[in-house]
Amino acid sequence: MKNIKFLFLAAIMLVAKEVYAQNTEDGSEIMVVEEEIEDNGERHPIHINPFWDNWFVGAGIGSSTFYGNHCKGTNIGERTAPVFNLYAGKWFTPNVGLRMNFYWYQPKSFDTNPNNPLVVKDLGNGLYKTKWTMTSLTAEAMVNMSNLICGYKRDRLYNFIGYIGGGWIRNCTRKHPNDVVLSTGILNRFNINESWGLNLELRASIFPEKMSYAEYGGKWDQDMLTSLMVGASYRFKYSGWNTCNVSTSEINALNAKINDMRAKNAELKDALAEKPKVQTVEVVKVNTYVPDMCVFFKINKSDIREEEKVNIAMYAENIKKAKDKKFLVTGYADKYTGNDKINTPLSKNRAQKVYDMLVNEFGVDKNQLVIDHKGGVDNMFYDIPKLSRVTIIRMIE
């Protein structure tokens, strides 16, 4: 039984770990590694949906076969009986979900003990037929192997889903106390439309031998029920996954350009470090113009990365040369992630971090700077949300 409890705990921890990895402490959306694959092979990153999306309910009916120490050599048909189940659950990602189940069984078995309270018939030769009613409540971690191996597709007809979990089982005939049950199986789901699906389920449930009141002895101290069920499931709206309007290939192309710019900035930094000191003469320029500058941030972050500090350092020198000019430091956030409650202070923090670095680290006169923030905004550049996670420094007079 210790092994059963350990496997049950491991299954629940698997889902808990997955859920934690997808949500920030403030409850905002974040992007995960799953991708939706279109028919043309193009991939789009998937965003985690709100908590109330991707819930489902279902039911099934079929037959179950009992396996125990006294079943060897008996007819499988004599150990097969009806089974019925109801369940509800949620998909946290296209790959991982959790469901809660109620099962009703009526197992049939055999025993060599005539005093077994579940005996219903004396078969002779020292063998007795037993029959009883059991119910179970279980929680199971599910993995959609079709999405995990082949990638998520919204209109996929067939999904191969494996699960493992456990819970509590009860002998209702004798009112036996609850005990632990381990469950595992395969759910074959055929999608009729976005809401309805037909299911073919293969399941195994393992529980202590005392639930059947069987006489102890033999090779195993556990009994098992295998089940074959057909049923239907209903997925509530919304039952899909939000995807980015920018494909992975476009993001990779933009990242390649950004990496190239970072490499050039590093070369410039090294060149500046090696440049010999020479006597310079300050030249006052009339109608000085300093172009705008962007400082980009990671999602939900206001920390300035090292490569951006290089750009800010160079831009600070331009500000100090334009002593008669003022510059506006404006922070922004991407409105497609998070909400106003999150994005407004986030954009303010981004502007403040750049302002503080210009003044405190690079010696810019604070009288030359004006600070502002805009909260969450529409796509500002190339229709790409991530490029709106930015602070822009602009000469205003």
C-alpha cells in the first residue's frame, strides 16, 4: 500500500508543478512552451487561458473484470460485471489536466472460505462464488500524448490520453471502511465538435485484498479490476487555447536581428574600451537633435538587462552633450498580457528604472528629464506584442 500512496502523491504533484509553472504570483497570463501547429506546419506559441476555461464533464458505462488470488483457472465471463462512472476535470495546458471521478462497480470473484460474508453460491469442490458492490472516488493526472508528441491542433479528431492517480474505495455491501485505490488507464477521445466527444476507456484499479474479504494467501495481497467503458464527454466554453498572432518563425527572425544588434553593441563597447584617451574639445552645436531610444523588457519584468545598460550608457552621453534640451522617459506595457491593475504600475516601474539609471549611474542632470507612463498599450512596432514592453526616451525640446 505504501507504493500505491507514493504513486498517487507523485501524480498529483505532477499536475501541481505544471500549474505552478504557468501562473505568476499576481495571477497574470504568461506564455508556455506549447505551440499550436497549423495544417501548413506553421507554429504559434500558446498562452495559458483563464482558470474557468477548459473544464469538462463526462460519463461512461461498460464492463469490469476482477482479478484476485482465487481467480486462476476460472472463467473470465464469470468475473465480469457492469461498471459506471461520472467525472469532471480541467485541462491546465494542452498536454496536462486533472479529473475527479466517481465509479460504481459490482465485482464478481471466488474464494475458498465458506464464511466469506460476500459468498452468494457454493460451486462445490471447496470453491465459492462471491459478489458485492463497490464505489470509489479518485483524482487522476492526465497527459494528452497526441498533443505532447505531435503538437497541439485545435481540430484534431483523435486524442490518445494516458492517466494515473488514486483515491478511496468502499465496499458498500458490507460497509467496509474506506481504503486506498490506485488507478491508471488510457482514454481514447474522438472529437465530434468543439464541445462533444466520444470516449473509449481502458482502466485498471488496484486495491487491498481485504476489500473482497478473500482468504489471505497466494502471491498477491492486492486485488485488481480492469474495465472497458464507452461514454461521452462535454467541454464547456471556452475549450480551446489562445495563440499568438505572431508565428514562431517570425519571432525567431526578430530574435536573430536583436541578437545581431547585441553583438554589434558588444563590439562597439569593446572598441570604446580600447580607444586611447585623447584631448577633446567641447563643441557647442546649434539645433542639436538626439534620436529616440528604446529599452526593451522581458514579460512582467522591470529589471534592465545588461545589454540594454550599454545602450543607456551611450544615450546618456548624448543627453549630457545636449545640455539645453529636455528628454521624456515614458514606460509602456503589453496590454495583451496581464490587465490594467498589473500593467499600469509595471509601465511606471519600467520608466522609473531607466530614469534612475540615467541620473544615478550615468550622471545625467535630472532637470533634463521628464518621466511618464502609459500602462498597457496596443502593438507599437511590427504588430508584435512583446515589442510594447518598452521604455522610450525621446527629446522633447
